Amino acid sequence: MALKKELGLAGVFCIAAGAMISSGLFVLPGIAFAKAGPAMILAYLLAGVLVIPAMLSKAELATAMPKAGGSYFYIERSLGALPGTMAGLANWFSLALKSAFALVGIGAFARLIRPETSEIEIKAIAIAFCVFFGVLNLVGIKHVGRIQVVLVVILLGTLGLYIVLAAPAVKHEHFADFMPQGLGSLLSTAALVFVSYGGLTKVASVAEEIKDPGRNIPLGMFLAFGVVQIIYLLVTFVTTGVVEA
């Protein structure tokens, strides 16, 4: 039975953008700065360049075979059931681990808002968010798409406001020692933050539920990549320029 096509361009853009803007922006920059200093900005740029081939190939596959399942379907069709199953399981595990990483970040932010938050409360908050988003995905892609649009608009608006308000306070002396650990540290940091772009290609998993997939999948992915890349660079730039090391 074919799935209903209920996602438009806005839904594709918001699913791809929302999947990228998570722990890669709210958790990793501090770790990246510790490894590469202000050069973490270039690390995000380099990681974005490296994800382009994956984006192009996934957009091509999802356009040619707009079926639910994403990587599982493509590999199963080309290499057989066993490799397809292995790819599907690997994809599920990667999503589970990335989600767990994001939930760790939610717990950390809870402690920033309320420092006396206990470890048990942090775990309870993380579990509550996990259950909430799990139930949300069970109600259907149409409702998920609408909620994702609202969440991404709020998220992009908040980040844009942060950039505008923080930009005047940027201290240029924070960039004086731009690459303190050398080129090797820059490259290893780019590998670390590469996960920040991992959500871009996940939208292919719902390709069967996208209207006019030949247009909306590649266009939505390209727009999401461009917007999020700019957000990453601007947020890391102003954060480096404002926050004392």
C-alpha cells in the first residue's frame, strides 16, 4: 500500500534543517573550540564541504526511487536483502545514538537553567523528551511536518536574534591566535563536527510521502544545507568573539 504524499517543500526543508540543528550546534562547539580554538569556524565549513557529495548522491537516489526506507531501500535494491538489512540497522543505530547525544544536551541545558537539578531529574527530563518525540512520530507525517515547520521557524528565528544581538559585542582579539593547535587539529575537529550535518540526508527516508519528489527533495535539501551552513558559521563566529575562553 502506497503512503499518502503529504509533505511539501517547506516540510522537506524543515525536516532536513531541524535534523541538522541539534547537538551539532548546541553541544559540540565547546568541544570543538577546546580542540581547535577559533579555527573551529573553518572546521564547520570544511565539514560542510565534505557532506556535499553525500547530499548530491542521496538527493539523486531519493528522486529516482522515492520510497520509504531510505538507505535500506537503495542498498536492498542494488546489493540484495542482507546488505540492505545491515544498512537499515546501521541507519537506525546512528539515529538512536544521535538522538541520545541530543538528549544528553537537553539534560545539560536543564542544569544551566536550574543548577540544582539532580542527575535523576536530568535523566527524567531526557526520557520525557524521548517519549514525547516518539509519540509525535506515531501520529503521522502530516502532523509531524507541521510541528517541525513551527519548531524550525522558532529555532531559526531565535538563532538569528542571537546572531544580531551578539554581533556588536564581538571582540576581534579573540581571533588573534586563530589556529593555536595547528592544521592537524583543524582536520580532526572537522571530522568531529561532521556529525552536525548528518541529519541532512535523513529526509530521504520519508521520500515516499513527499509531493513532487523530483523537485522538492533536492531543492529542500539544498536550501536546508545552505541556510544551516550559514547559521553554523555565524553562530560559531559570534560565540567565539563574545565568550571568554
